[in-house]
Amino acid sequence: MDNELKTGTTTIGIICKDGIILAADKRATAGNLIVTKYVQKIYEINEDLALTMAGTVSDAQLLCKLIKAELKLKEIRTGRKVTVKEAANLLGGMVYENIRRMSMIPGISHFVLGGRDEKGTEVWDLFPDGSVTKVDDFISSGSGSVMAYGVLEALYKPGMSLEEGVKLVVKAVNSAIQRDSASGGGIDVVTITKSEGVKRVLKKELDVKLEV
């Protein structure tokens, strides 16, 4: 489909000494049209898990709702909290099935899942084809990831503190906002630590208006 509307975004997940950080911009697009300036792209599944979303908005939103329900049911059946790896594999299976389902609209979704369990904190990359990969340092997704990776490759250091990590992801998302037309609107940042779980530490909206 030559006239198919494309989507774009910038999301990031990084590993720090004291936990992990997820970040994303706030713009939702359809082709050259900015559909909304202030969409939420970091979804809190529960107090232990959160994920960033990129791709076809309807598919990403539906899969977020489904994984939240499935993990709650699994917790009730087993009588224990799921591990981050179990959550990643379950969502990866959903992504795998979703993109291979016959549809007039391609079900493309890319998630970066972060969470805590008894072993500590982890970040997993769930690629649109359904593959599941554990992240050792940092990951970025979406149309602005090229710009974000440039900043991450240059400035990321193993063992960074959460405070240093937050500053880094803000720089990385901002670099994408400056050059990628599908990224913008603002920045959301969430930290996940062993002691506090999911915590939203930054929610900044950028509203640029020109007066004539």
C-alpha cells in the first residue's frame, strides 16, 4: 500500500546501577499529520512492570491491555508474581501472533519492557516480529531511534546512577525531537527500582506556538 500511513516515535530503555529507566516522547502521527501532541507512550502494567510502545497505536494499546489482564490472571492461578522474563515471553508471543494475523492494517508493535522481580531489575526488547531479547545496556525504538542511539552510544557508561541515567535519556529523546518530525510533544521518564518499583519521575510537555 503506497499510501499507507506510517507511525513514528522515540522510546528508550537503559540499565543503571540502581535500577532501570524508560523514556519516550509524546507525539502520535499518521503520515505527515500530528494526530495528538501529548499521548502517553509509557504504559504501567502494575507496580513492578512498565513498557514503552511504538508502532500502530491501536495494536499497541490493545496488547498493553491484554498483557495486563493475562499477567493478573497468571498471578491468581499460580499464587505468585510473574518474573520479568515470564512477562516478556508472554507479550512476545502476543506480538508474534498479532503481526502474522491477516488484516487490512498491519499490526506492527514494538515494546521495550522493564520491570523488577526477586532477581532484580531487567529490560527486554520485544521486536515487531515477536522476537524477545534481554537488554544489557540500552535500547531505543521508533523512527527517532537513530538520533537517540547517537547520544546513547557516545554518553552511556555502565554503572551509571539513576540521576545520571535520567539526564542521559532526556538528552537522547530531545535529540530525536530536534531532528525527527514524528517525535515531539514532550518527554516522559519512568524509573523502576528494586525498592520502589515503577515511579514516574518526569512528565514534561513542550508546547511551541508561534504568534503572528
